[in-house]
Amino acid sequence: MIQILFLAAALLAPPMAYAAPADAITTCDAKWHDPARDRDVPVRIRMPAGTGRVPVILFSHGLGGSLDGGTNWAVAWAKAGFIVVNLQHPGSDRSIIGSGRIGAAMRPAQLVARVDDVHFVLDELGRRPREGECDLRRADLAHIGMSGHSFGAHTTQAIAGQRFPVAGIAADPRIKAAIAFSPSPPMRGSDAAAFGRVTIPFFSITGTEDAAPITPSIKPSDRERPFRAMPPGGKYLLVLAGANHMVFNAQDGLRGPASTATPHIRDTVVAATTLFWRATLLGDTPAGAELARFGATLPSEDRFEHK
């Protein structure tokens, strides 16, 4: 049941304009209120060491998730020198566990709400100088990335420009690059119509066992379809042999069915995604070249593609 509910590389030296990566990070939890929607949006901010301005990465959890979703990725990215902000989405978060509201949490209205949460949090990052010990003036809002797992990947796809037959879903031009863990094909219409206008750099990450009981119609191979349908230019696909759906939740100690996370899977994802963020958000050309060659570092059972 918990598995169902939670649906939803050495680093190169940074450019001089940004603070050097370090292990020490500062974490600040808060609940930001959106008066326009009378909605509270919990956030967890991880700040890298230093005082300089750095790019921002948002992370959206899966169905039934929380601010803990994606923790392993968020910590790794913050240690690599990025501000990482986890969002929690009321109505499709852990509050639905045991409530009998799973069906309602999967409706289009919840995707609309999630996308609006992203717009709101980006607005707040530009308005708030601080949150607790976190100095938000360090946020370089000209270089923002979006990421998420399962329903959070769906949210990321929407923010990046996927087209939906649903009113009220709009991409955010402030997002300059995106990573989707366990991406999904469109429920209706063609792949080309859905993803043909996703022009920003986009990294799809999945596994050969990446299936989820709550969406049995989506096979592991279907999670490659967004990459196939997106236009060339900064598009990447990583398929990890044996990786199941819960691997990409990236939350150590999660109770319920064990994921197939291994040191190889974790290290590969951290290395590849960090290169991607450095190339797209920092303009790090050597990182981009290293990412293009990344497939050569993988065992034969894994696959890496780019176009």
C-alpha cells in the first residue's frame, strides 16, 4: 500500500561567479501561505555553504509523499552548490494516506493545484529575503531548475511545457531545465502533441522495473516516450537496469516495499544529474561535454541517450 501511495562523476570546478561546493548545508522548513488560493504550501529549503548567489532547483514529490521525497537527490545537489527547495502539495500529499481519497488526489484538479504551487513558490522566492537561517537573497532566479518523481515528474513535465487537454495548466518560463524521475506518457492524445513544445533541456530518468500498481497501463518502456517525443536539443534519457519505481523516491528508511536502490544506482543518478544541472544552470561547458559522454561510463545493461 505504501508503494502505491508514494507514486506520484566527479564534479567539475564551478565557475568563479558561484560559491564553491562544500558538504555543509543549512536546512530550513516553512509553510508559505498563498492568499490568492487560501492554501498553505510547505517547503524545505537546503542552502549550500558560502555566501554567493547560486541557482535554484525545485523538487515535487509523488502521490502520497511529503517534503521527505527526493531527500537523497536534494542533499546531493545542495552539497554540489545549488539551493534546493522541496515542495509539499496539499491534496496529493501524505494527508491522503488511509483517507480513502486516492482517486480524488489523482484528478486533473490536483495537477492544476500542483502547477500553481510551483508558480507560487517561485514568486515567493523573489519576494522573501530570508526564511529562518536561509538567506534567500542568494537565489539566482535567472537560473532555476525543476524536478520531481512520479506525480512530481508529471508536475515537472507540465511546468516544462507539456500540453494537456485541461484548462489552467501553464508552463513557467522561469524554469530553464528539468529532470523527471519516472516520467509518464500522456493519458490522452499523441505523444507528439503533448511533448512537441518542450524546448528547454530535459532529463528523463527511469528503470527497467519502473512500474507502479496504481497505474498498471504504464509499462516501464512507456516512461521513455516523453524523451522520444520531445524535440532535439538538450534532451537526455537514463535507463537503469533493475531500478524500480521506489528507487527514484530517493528517501532512505521509507517503510513499505523495499526499493532496488543500490550504490551503483544512487551514485549514477547523482553523478549524471549534477552534471546536467551544472551544464544547464551554471553554463559549465566541460560538464556538458562530460554528460554527453556519460554512457561510456555505464555497464552494458544500463542505457544513456541524448539528442
